[in-house]
Amino acid sequence: MPSAAEGRPVVTIRVLLADDQSLVRAGFRVLIDSAPDLAVVGEASTGREAVSLARSTRADVVLMDIRMPDLDGLAATREITADEDLAGVRVLVLTTFEIDEYVFAALRAGASGFLGKGVEPEELIDAVRVVAGGEALLSPLAVRSLIARFLAQPEQPVDADPQRLAVLTAREREVLVLVAAGLSNEEIAERLFVSPLTAKTHVNRSMMKLGARDRAQLVVIAYETGLVRPGAA
């Protein structure tokens, strides 16, 4: 599809909607299809259907509700992110509230971020673009409040193996702490007095060394290894 302003192709981001409420899906479809660079390629009313359609539609982003029949959104997210053939698919979890008990579980399952269902239309469209671009959608408030609370629960296992982070340089560890606090590349750059490109390079190298698929997984690793302690971010 050509760009009217520049005459260049517009890259279309393929979106899969997964929610058991048809009215919610219909609203999201109208909104997403109204953006020139977004297109809904499928709708799923169950988690199992979401996994199947993620494979058949080759969606770039799955908007995933948590509470769904047959297979819940967390399990569906885990299946999608564990499938090597779906390595390019990003999952954006939809929650009733921004801060709830499922968000960290969703990140552990491989989601690239989360979004409240009461989000403004422009925010939803921007969120899909952010996640499709490989970034994580994590607000500092959510990171500090939810992840700290979740990991503070004694039943949650923590992999505190110090060797896991041994592959990182001192600067990369410093950047990882800031990523875990929910800072963007621009905010990290400002904090460390470096360029945004340098900050992004450190983040990308950390992801590669730690085998993280995106920034959301870096946050999980930072807390699981004990680099960042609950309540300290």
C-alpha cells in the first residue's frame, strides 16, 4: 500500500485479536483497521483458537485476553512464544486493570507487554506498533508495583545463579537495572549521559547474551537473578 505523502510502501502490521467477548473484538477491529499501517488478520474467542490462528495467519502481534475458555491467555501465550516457528510473533496481553496479579505471569509466559482494556484509542494503536517493533510495553508504575509484589511472594522460585549475568559487562548490567525499572532507551540515555543509540545497543547486546526475546524478558531475568530486588526499582 503506497504512502500518499512519500510514495513509499507502508509496512502493514498484522494483528490477531483474542478475546471471548465478540463486542470487545468488534471494537478493537474497527479501531485497528482504521490505522493505515495496521490490519486485523483474524479473531479468536478461545486460547486454543488463538494459538491455531497465530500459526495460520502469521500475525505480527496478538492482542491476548487472559480469561478465555478452552485455554486461558497465559497458557496460549506460553504456547505461542515457545514455538520456534512463531519467533516473530509478539503477544500483547489485555488486562482489565493495568496492575493485576496476572501481568508478571504473562511476562514469564513470554508476553512482550500488557495493556489495560480501558486504554485510549491512540494508545492502543501506538502499543501495537511498539510491540511489533520489538520493544516491550512496560510502564515504570507497573514494573515497580506488580513485579515487586509478585516476586515478594515466597512461593515464587527465583533463579539467583550469579553466573547467568557473568556474560554482561558492567555497563550492560547497569542498563539492565534501568530496563527493569521500566525506563525507555531515551530515558536510559539521559540517565547515563549517552546517546539513545548507545543505550539501545547495550539493551540489544544484553538480550542477545541472555537469550531474551525482548525487553520484557530482560525485566524478568533482572528480577529472577536477584540483580534487582523487589521494591528496589
